[in-house]
Amino acid sequence: HNKHLETMGKGSGKHSKSMHPTDAYRKEIRKKEIKRNKFQRQQVKEVAEIKKEPSVALEKIKEIEEKEKQHGSTERSTKRKEELKLLHQSLVKKQKREEEERERQARLAAAKAPAPKLPAAESEGQVGQPVGQPVDSMPPPSQPSVMQPIDMSGSMLNHASAHPAMIPPPPPPRPTLVPPPPPPRPGMPMIPP
């Protein structure tokens, strides 16, 4: 009676090679799913490779044609050839459109850009000023702005008693908002603050 119990159930015996029918079915379905996923991954990889270089599609078409010569044409191979031809044509058209768009953008940029002018500042003897920048222009935003004090006559003060550079004072601090105390609850005595 105990020997009968040992052989029951899946895989309970040492030499048991059979599998429960449901488990065998699941295992078979899983194998098919893995095979299908592998094929899909190959297809995605192939399309990505063709998108990088459309001439790869022509090479794949030639490979398919060589196989057809050896083994004969199948519906699957002719369908695949057509897919590759369409993909190649669409990618070539897309590349051509992108190239035309780049050329158009370059022409527009060249038309909008002003012709470079030579500044008259160099011929007037103003040395030390960057080319193309007016003499009394503002410093770039990366450099701190330096203000010099001005006397009442409007001339700059350049004597030793004045600071060589005055930095404007910082803005006043913002007032902090204190929320009002909550209203007293009914029935509670009011406590003065």
C-alpha cells in the first residue's frame, strides 16, 4: 500500500520520467513563446540595422533571392522581399527629404545672416575694444556690473578718496508674513497673547 503512494504524484519517484499532462502542455507553450519572441527580436534588430543603413535591405533581398534559386520561392520569402523593398524605398525617400530640408535650412540661415562688416573703430585708433562691440556698451552678463560714483557736475570721480568701484546695495529683505492666530474654538476661554 505504501509503495502505491510513493509512485503517485508527479516526479515523486527517482526514475520517474513522465510529466503531468498539464505541465507538459505549459512547457510546450513556453517553448513556442520563446521561439516566437526570438524571431520578433531578430526582426526588430534587422529593421533597426536597415534604418541606420538602407543598403543593408538590398543585401538582405539578394540573400533571399540566392536562397530562392537554391530551394525555390515560397510565399514567405516573396512577402519578405516585398517588405524589404518597401522599407528600403521609404528610407531612401526619407533621407532625401531630410537632405533637402537641411539644404533649405542652410539657405534660409545664410539669407538671414547679415554680411560681416569691418568696424570703423579699428581705423579710428580705438585699441582694446573687442571687434564689433560699441565703446560704451554694457559688459557681458557673466561679468559683474561695476558702478562708479558721479559727482554733481557729471564727471567721474577718479581721486583716491572715492571708492574705485561701488557695488549697488542689495534689495531690502522681504517682510515675513505671519499667519493670524486661529479663531478660538467655541466654549474655550480666550487666552491673551
